[in-house]
Amino acid sequence: MASLTIIGFALSLLLLFYKYVLFPAFLSPLSKIPNAHFTAPFASLWISSKRRASAGTRAIFSLHQKYGPILRLGPNELSVCTPAALKTIYIGGFEKDRWYQDAFMNYGTPNMVSMLEHKPHSVQKRMVSNLYSKSYLQSSEDLQKASTYLIFNRFMPIMQSVADKGVEMDVLDFFQGVGMDFTSAYLFGLSNGTDFMHDVQYRQHWLAQYSVFKDQLPQERAGGEVERWCLAMCEAAEEFIHSGKAETGSPATQPVVYGRFSQSLEVSSTKQDFKSRLMTTASEMLDHLIAGHETSGITLTYFMHELSKRPALQDRLRSELLTLDPPIQFSMNESASNGKNRCLPTPRSIDSLPILDSMLQETLRLYAAAPAIQPRRTPFSPGGTTIEGYSNIPGGVRVSANAYTLHRNPEVFPEPLKWIPERWMDTTKGNREEMKRWFWAFGSGGRMCLGSNFAIQDMKLIIAAIYTNYATEIVDDEGIEQADTYISRPIADRLILRFKHV
């Protein structure tokens, strides 16, 4: 009996050795893929420790430079870094990893970002995707009306006062507020959105609440201030749709995104009551607000940081901006009465400025606001999946790319660690299309950032308004380096600039 027990114990050890050591290290289809660390075939301890130390993205980048386009990060996790792999994984429609559900679900209700499966995401995306197309945004009367009001009645008077007084400004704090005001105006209508530009106290309070919210699990954030805040704007937009009355002194614009999404949901759903539809809509709207304010604030911060070090380049950009018709020139004497009659240049004319476009593209390349991994799961299919020449990869393997690594390929982006906007204007070498293939600031495929066109249009407008009228200089940029996190803010969480009249 004792001998049988010993034999059984030995067989159990052998099975465990085969399952956790021999097979993953030597027999698995993943065993031929270069290991990020010698422990990768057996455990995820190495990559987990790097991520806990906020060093995961940079560690992956360094190892791709050493080992090539595909890495094994753990027993069941891969990292890739080529356009061909992006096409297979992201354009190919691999399902999302469960991490998205834990990180992005609001009100206990899935939204487009937190939906794991492709089909329900596609159904929901079709409800509003055309509202975020470049052609729709550039011709939207509601967005143009809201943008004109926000620029001339909020943004420019504040900037003029800052320049007049010669005071310093934390641009990361302020421009997150600017991003929120633009995004909420498009979602809910100008009269139902935020006024973070003016309400400094609540803006800073909300940003502090949000910094806690984004690290919480869905059950921890449920019913908290951030969710209540968004739900109140949804209810205000719903009331506006039925009454048509604005509750503030702002001019009325339609709740474009909320209205379309809510209406589409009502038509498509026969099982949800009003409260359930409201929660689904609120979950989606909160995700748009979160994505719209933070990433644009980070991008504008790094744009102004780089440009503030280059006065001559500011002058060059300003010369281009003054060719707009009309140019976005402003004085306080015009803001009170004549401001109502002011108009902005068309979004198409701003979008067509090559110097502005190249500067923004380069900022998005070098300082992608979301540079970390975007994990997916390989499909369960006969014969497995082939990625970067490695075949028979089984279903359920976590695989991801990251913008940080893609944007630093020296063969595509010479001197990749330098901010060189001219690289996007140099078409003589025929490499612009190749750079676009590697450019991944907004992801790719059916799950790429829905609001990328909206973000670019608004950021170009804001930059044009600033540098037409002011020059910027750095007061304090200590800690401007980006954190190695999913959303990469400056380590110091601020950038202090001074604005001067030109």
C-alpha cells in the first residue's frame, strides 16, 4: 500500500512537472517564441513585478529591441510590435481581454470599451459611429456653434486674463477642463455640459475624485460622485430633449451624442425599461467623457512643452495660423458684445494646415497618452493562429501591442526619442505612409478609439487659438517625464507655463 502511495505521488509530481515545466518550456507552440525573461514559460512573476513598479511598457520596449517583433511575457502572454501583427490581431478582430471589463465598466453596465465580444460592440458602435466621423464633425452646426461659444466666451477671455496679469498656469489641470467642456457640450448640449474652465474649485475637486475613480473596480466606484455627476448630465439632456429649454445662460445646442444613442437604444431594445436604457446610455457617455478630457489634456500639455522650448517654431506656426480666414484673433474689448458675432475658421481649413498637423502628429507619436498594452485573446480555431511566423498558437492566449514600442522604431522614425515634427512634412523620401502604418496613438481596427477625429479637431482648434494670440514659455517643467502607466501623465502631474501677448 505504501509503495502504491509513493508511486501515485511520484506520478502526480511527474504530471505537474510536465504541465508546468516541460510542456510550456519545450513542447508548447509558444516555446519557440523568445522569452522576455527566463521564467516566462513558467510564471508571470517577472512581467507582473515590472507592471507593479510602473516599468512594464519600457521593459517590453527594451526587450523588443533586443529580441525582435514578438516576445513571450508569461506562460500564456505575448507581446508584438509590427504592423503585420496589428493587422492579424486588431484588424482581425480578436476579442478583448477581461481586463477591460474590470477597468472600464460603469454603473455595472458594459459600454463599448468594456465589452469583450466583437458582435455586441459592433451593434452599439453603429448607433453613434457616424457622429464621430471626420466629415460629420467638420460639418456639424451644433459642434461649430458650441466651439465658437467655448472659444470666444470662455477660453479666450481666460487666456487673455492670464496673459494680461502675467500669472503662471498649470496647463495640465486647465486643459483637462477645456477638454471636458468641449466633450460634454457635444455629448449633452452646451447648456447641459460642464463649465470646468470657469469653475476652478469644482474642476480640481472632480479631477481628484476621478484619480481615485479610475483605479477602482466597477463595484467599488458604483454610485460614487463621478457616476452621479454623469447621470445628472444625462438627466438634464433628457429633459432638454423633451422640453427644448436650456437651464443656463449658454446658447442651446442639441445633445448630439446622448440624443442619438438614447434614441437608437430605445428603438433597438424591446426588453430594457427606461431606467435600464438610461444606465446603458450613462455608462457609454461617462466613458466618452473620461476618454475625452484626460488624453487631450495630456497631449496639449506635451505639445505646449515642446513648443515652449522653441520660440522660432512658435513664430513659424503663428505665421501659418494667421493665414486662416478669419484668423482666431481676440481682444477683451470684443469679448463682451461683439463676441456674439465672431466666427471661427472652418474645421477643414484648420485641419489642412501642414505645420500644425505635423506638430500634433509628432506629439501624439512621442507622447501617446495611452502608450501601454491593449490586450486581446487569440481565438479558439482549428489549427490555432499564426503570428509573426509562429504557428499553432492556441486559443485564449493574451496578446498585445503598445504604441510606445511601435512609435520608437528607429528604422521608421529616425532619432525616435526626439520631437521632430518636420519628419511628417518630409514627403520626398516617401516614408509618410510607412510612418502611418506604425502610428498607433488611437489603436486600429474595429475597436480603435471612436473619438480620435473629435480629439484631433478640438485640439487643433485650441492650439490655433493659443498660438495665434500668445507665445508660451516654461516656468517649471520638473517631472515632465511621462509615467509608465496605461494613461501616461507627467510624473509631476503638472506643467507650469507663462503666456505672453504677441
